[in-house]
Amino acid sequence: PPEKCVVIEDSLVGLRAAKAAGMKCIITPTASTANADFYAEGADAVVEDLVDVTIDSLFNAIYETGKVEDIKAPPPMAVPQLPMMTATDIFPATIIGAGRVGQALAAMNPAGNDVVLKRGQTVASHGLPSGPIYVCTRNDELEPFIEKTPADRRKDLVFFQNGMLDPLLEKYGLQLSPSNPNASTQCLVYFAVAKLGDKPMDGVTDLNPEGLTAAFGRHAESLARRLKSADLSCKLPDEAHFQSMMLEKLIWISSFMLAGVKNGGVKIGDVEENHASDVLVLIAELLASCRLANPALPLDDTATVTARLLAYARSVAHFPTAMGEFSWRNGYFYDISQAAVSEGKADPAATHNSWLKIYAPLMVSSHVPIKRKALVTDKMKDSPDVPKATATDKTTDAPVAPKADKTKDSPDVPKATATDKTKVSKSVTKDPAYALLFDCDGVIVLTEELHRKAYNGAFKHFNLKIKGEPVVWTEEYYDVLQNTIGGGKPKMRWHFGHEGWPTYRPEGAKEDVPVPIQPEEQSKLIDALQDQKTVLYKKLVSEVAEARPGVLELMDEGLGRPDIAMGICSAATKAGFEQVVNSVVQEDRLKRFDVVKAGDDVDKKKPDPMIYNMAQELVNLPPEKCVVIEDSLVGLRAAKAAGMKCIITPTASTANADFYAEGADAVVEDLAGVTIDALFNTIYENGKVEDIKGKAAQPSNASTDAEPSMDDGGSTPQPAQSSPELQEIRKLLEMQTAAMVARQPAQPSEELQEIRK
């Protein structure tokens, strides 16, 4: 609510805006505004500047004491000297970060003699003179913090972050090693703090009731005492076993987060319960990568590690999944693969890396490999732990959108009449039961390359340069943009935001203009580029564009059906869109559509579902009765977010995407031979993709192999023919089953039953 918002302004104009919004307002006047009567206009406080102002002092003054003089915090007290400690005492610590973990650690010390540093405070100015320094910050804040920490205190740092910290620790001579006099301490945090102030929950699982949290380094024992005081476990392994445990946790977060994102951003519990096959492949690959890069470490066998990580997933089933901190997590394994391939060896994590390029392409493209020591060894050759599955493996259980429930008042699928295949007048009276909505670019016309050439033409027209180099979008790079970001202007904004804004030469100018800094200048450039791109694109379309196979025939059939509402929903700007539909669909056909919408008609571009939500309202049908034809992951995500069925006709730039994993109802090469009846019968009745065209065509996630079945002993009968990929997955399933049977031989566990299923 506005009353919980505090604005810092310097003028009457800003103050009036803040108060009109119902917010609190603090004024830090300038020389030109110092004589204004801010209090008369409702200012809550006026201070000369923000020196010595802290978050606590500011909010306490505004919401608690009401005393302006309290806004500036008093100078820090003299740093307290540490008392002598006994073996059972909790050693006072300097704690960096007052978030969930930082506050939880402070609450474990009943003496209350820890020092919790807040943003802007340093160890040198506010910290204790000795003792552990618990670092509870984001990974990207670690290096600046280490830089600001006095060199003689860095050995006292205790890191609580997830991810591969070794390269950073080595850079500052803090690597974990008993022989390193400056070695820091690291904690593998398995305990969880749900929200600020909550009591931590121990990281115990059904396989490891003793707990999984571990620490190694000079302050590991004192940390373990602190955790024990809060009934939390903490193992104290030797260096080799700690490193193995660290890699295992890295495998867990990298595999489960990627699998979760691949399956629509589901929670950890859903990944473990419904997408175990994805995780099995990822765990095996990443563990194999760890063996190759760290051959001396005592890593457990694949089945044991897999069982342990699945058990931990069950204990944190409510956790969300998201890709983040790429260089600290998945980037470690990606770098191992890159090193291996550069040496002409097999990629130990082919599936992992292929999925990264599909589900986190921008993270991959912007990743800068971290220089590491001896990542790859000759043990990579013929490594038995490296699964051979790929991102397009047809044996993985990629989720397919559920078929319509035929037991629930499902209306009859529209039936054809004898005249359906003929063109009818635009005066056909419609009483639609279903809707068929076409995307434009890539579905009606293959336009990706035309768009790319038009963008590059616009860049050249304005002499765009970034750091002195002309701006050019290659086919490979445009494929990434096409499958990630909807709309031309958002594509350019993303590119310039990551690569840097360019210099350019406006129409009629003789010299380049400097890099635009202000938002209005940047928007003006984007608009000019988009306008020029549209001019070039329309010219290209008029010269070479033609409909994809089967598109116009399917349109004509649908337009002649009174029970089918027809629409076109494109993310393209109206000018470019109209050129395509006027040239290819043509006016007489176009004016018989029930809905025609371009990107300009909505505030949010695909993958936001706004354009499909608008179309659904206009045809006055529930979303589950609407079928969308798309060509990209961006469009598919928009359709599924709107609750609609979606058929994919991929292009060359999108053909490698795993559409079934994101919920596509069917994937067909093109629309040649597709009829209205075949399409709707397939989607709503029999669910057989091959029936859309009336010929044998397998969906990309179907397997011609028989389903494996397991008896109580965990054996897996092999079908007559079995691909190497399927054999690898069955091998992993057998290993996991054997581990579970060994744990509970009397009666199969629920986990075992789920794996068998």
C-alpha cells in the first residue's frame, strides 16, 4: 500500500507527486530548493543529505518515533573486545547480511554479542576484530566484499553460498586446504529458513535422518556448535569428502532447477514426482562430469547419489525452480563439456547442455567461461557413467498437454459437410463451437530470414556501431532471439541492453550521434530502427513471400465452416503484419476472419498470453475450445498460458526445440493435407498426432520401443529392439530401483513404485 512506501525527493514538484500518491516523503534539498517550505506541503522529514542515514534509522524515524533528528544514526560504538571462550561456548561472529540465513545465525547466539553488518558497512569499520565472518550474501556480491575485507581477516570468512566457489577462493588464496594457512571455511547449507525470523528446519531426509549440512575449514567446529544449539545437524568431514559433498549439492541444484524450468517452472516436488526421468539423466551426466574433472575425489556411485538427491528433493518439495547464478551452477558443468569437446573428446553432459541452449539460451550465450585447473582427464574416454541421451531423446517422459476429458460434457467435435471444401461467401452465419487461431510469421509465411535481413538492413541504414563494430545479427543469434523474446522492439532493447547501446547516424546527418543515454533518446532510436525495418521488410515480403504448404487450404475450409471461429494473432507490428496478410492471405480471404490482431493491438508481447486472451474474448468461447497454430516456443508459451490447445509447425530455426516438453498438443512438419476434421478429432478425440495428416508421423517425444516393466526384484525386460539411449535410461532406472530395494526389501516403497511407474 502507498502508506508503506517512502520517497526521497529534493523539490516541491517531487514532494507533491509523492504526497498525491499517498506516500511518505523525505526531502534532501539542493541549493536551488533549500528555501522552499517543504513541511508546509506535507514533507515527513527534511535532512541536509543522507550521510549516516541507515534503513533502520530512517524507517524508525518515519514510522516509530517521528523525530527527524533520529533519521541520522549515531556513530558506531567502539568495537567490543572478545572474551575468552570455552569449548561449549558459541563464538561471537561478524555476520554479513541480515537476510533469512544471517538473522537465523544471529538468533542462535543467546549472548547476543554477534555483530550483524548491513549494506554499506564493512568488516574494517564495524566488524569484530577477530573470529568467524559469516558471509550470507548473494554470489555476485562476494568478490566486491572480499576486496573490501582486510587481507589479514579474509582467512576468517565462512561462505554459505550455493554453487562452485573454488575459482573465486583460489583467486584470493582462500582455497580450502589444510596446507593453506589462509584457507577460508565453507558451509553446505541444507537447513532451510522459510521466511525472515522463522526457526530453521534441519536438512534431514528419509535416507539421511542424521542430516546433510556440512562444513570444512578453520571455523567449521565453532559453526557446528552454533547450529547444534538450534537443534541443527552439521557434519565435519575431511577435505576430500567435503569436496565430494559440495559437488553433490551442486549437481542437485543444477539438475533440479533445469528440469523444473524445462517442465514449465514447476516446484521441486513436482520434478521429483512427475519428471524423474529428466532428473535421472541430468544427475548421471553431471556426476560423470565431476568424475572427469575431479578423478581423485571419493564420489559415490550413481545410484547412491541419485537416491540421496531425490530424497532431499522430497524434503524441500515446496521449493520453486528457476535458473539463476549460471556461472556458479550449471556453468561449471558447461565449462567442463566445452573443454572436453575442444580436446576432441565426448561431451559428458550432452543432454544437460542441449537443454540449457533451449531453456536458458541467453544465459549460455552471455556466459564467460571461468578459467579452471585441469578440468578434463583421459578417463573421459568410454566413461560408463556418461549417458548417451540428447535433448531430443524420444524416450524421455517429456510431458504432453493432457487430452480433453471425454467423460466431461465434451461437445461433439465439428463435423464436415459436403460443401466444406469449397469457398463460400463472407456472409456465412457463424455459431462457433471451436476457434482456430493462426500465428502469422513462421506459420502462414516463413519470414524469420526476411525479418533478420530487414533488421540488418535497418542497422546498416543508420550506420549502427557498438564499440566501433557494425551491428549485425547472424542466423544463429537471431534464432536465439526468435525463440526467447517476442516482438521486434523488445528484441532490440534486449540486445542493446546486453551488448551496449550503439552510436548511429540519423537520416540526413553527416556524422554519427553518440550513444543514447536517456530513456527517451533510446526509445526514439528504437522507433526509428523499427520504422526502417518495416519498410525493408514490406519490400522483401512483396518480392518473395509465399504461404507455407497447406495454410491457405486449411484457412478456406475453416472460413467456410459455421461451427469454427477463425483468427490470426501475430506479435509483429501492424505495418509488417498487414503486408504479409495482404500479400499472402489476400483481402477477400482476410475480411472473412472473425479476429485479426497484431502486436500493436496489445500492451504485452508473446510469450505473454494477452493477444490470445483478447481473441478468446472476441470469439466468446472458453479457452479450452481454442486451438492455436504456432511455430516457436515463445508462441507456444503464450498459447498455453492462455489455457489453449496448441499445434506446432516448426521452422528451420525452431525445429530443435522440445515443444512437447512445454505442453504442445501436436507437432507436424507443415499443414499440407491437414483438414479441419482431422485436426480437431486429433486434438479432442483420439489424441493420435499421425491422424492430423492421415499418415504415420510420430510426435517427437514418442518412442517406438515397448514400455519397460519391472517386477518386484527390479528387473527390466528388454524389448526386441531398443535404442542405445533407451538402454541407458533403463540402466539408470535399474540402478535406482536396486538401491531402493536394498533399503526396503520387505515391501516396495512409494518412491520405488513411482520410479517403476
